[in-house]
Amino acid sequence: MLKLDDRDLKILQILQTEGRISKAALAERVNLTPAPCWERLKRLENAGIITGYRAEVALSKLGSHITVFMAVELEGHRAENFQLFERAVQKIDEIHGCWAVGGGFDYILQIIARDIDTYQRLVDHLLEAHLGLVRYFTYIVTKPVKRPGALPLQVLFEEH
């Protein structure tokens, strides 16, 4: 695991919320000259800690949509059952996120669809695909309360 210091953490914190910041501005904000800052940035990228840069899109400005969380339970609990389901999920664009979880369900899916009808067709497709989906629960998002943002890096790396 790559050893991170306070400057590395500061670089990561800034980039999480300001991905388009110039390299010169980033260097100034972390109190480095541009060349050492660039070297740190490349080291973080090469180590796979920074996995990409992307824009946040306001879906509500583009048209109507629904966000649904779906709790999924599979019939079988062998490695091949999980692999089959996970391969299928990777191919479905409307499934925005998927997490394997412990407890009463096997997966939590985040689905973004145009409307309820589109969501239901997706569910029908999952059921007809013989992926071992035995039970699911649908939770429609009525309003976002807290959106995913910057990871709490300082909290994770604080000395106790």
C-alpha cells in the first residue's frame, strides 16, 4: 500500500471536488512548486488511487427520471451464482451502482431509469434472464438528502 502524507491527502481532497483545477493552482493550494506536485499526482494515478476524472451531471436539468434502490436476494449462494448475476449487472446501463452486501440480501442496486415503466421492464428482464433472482424489494427515491461527494479522507487517516 502506498504511504500517503498530508500533502497527498490534500491533493486528493481538492481533486475530489475540483477535478478541473489547473496543475499550477493545485500546486499553490498544497504549497508545492508545480514539478513536485505533478510528480505526486502521477504517483497517485500510477498507484491506482486516482482512478479517473469526471463531471457531475444534474439529471433534473436534462429531463425526468427516477432513481430506485433495489435490494436483491439470489436463490443460490455459490460463487457461480454471484458471478452470473454480477456479469449480467455489468451489461445494464440503467444499473448505476451495485454493491454486494451481507445480511438479509445479497446485493443493493442503484438504478436510474426514465420512469416507472422503464424500471419495471428492467425488472422483468432481470427475472426472465434466469439469473437466480428469487426476491427483490424496490425503494423509489423521493428526494435526495445527501449526495455522494468527497470521501472523508481526513477522518479515515486521522491518528487516534
